[in-house]
Amino acid sequence: PQMPHGHMPLPSFWKVVEDTLQQSSAQIRTFCQTFETVTPSPVTQPLNPAEERKVLSLVSKHGPDKLYQVTSNISGSKDLDLTLLRGQIVALLQSADTKGNTSRWLVDAGGPRGFVPAAKLQPY
């Protein structure tokens, strides 16, 4: 299989690659900016710096697709339940409790870990 740029001298080939990468990173940047302005999430409050640091550490530990935001205050009633405020960010560790109950999820709240009702979490 012949690459479309296979006949080019190497420096020109790399120039094409570079231009293409720069173009797509510009598109990604534009997309992110558009995305941030177009879709304000219903419960997102601006995070204070401490909360922001916590979110960054949760992202680096668990990845962005594991982050959830608490949609209403949670007061833990049982052992191992977390008490969390609306708007807090947590990372999902397991989408079930120790007994396999999928309505209680094990989360990392940036330090404390425990169970919260799945119904009170939304993807962040």
C-alpha cells in the first residue's frame, strides 16, 4: 500500500504532518472553548481552588470519565457512607457496594472513601 505522501522528500513530508497536527490541535481547542460556553451543566458551581486541586488529583488518579458531581446533599446514615454537599466532585471506584447493591456506589471524595446513593450522582 502506497501512502499518499510516500513520493515526497522527507522534510516536506514532515512539514505536512506538522501542519496537519497543528490544524487538528487548533480545532480541538476551538471545540473545547465552544463546548465550555455552550453547555453549562445544571448544578455546576464554580469550584474554589481547594476543590479544584482535589478534582485535578482525582482526575490524575482515576481518569476524567470516572468523575461525578453530587446533585443534592447526601447525609450518610450507615457506616462507610459519606456525607457530601451538592456540587462536590467524587471519583467512582465501584458502581456497587460490598453486597453487590448497584444503587450505592463506592467513591473517592478526594481523601475519604465511602458509599453514596448512585441516584444523587451525575457524570461531571
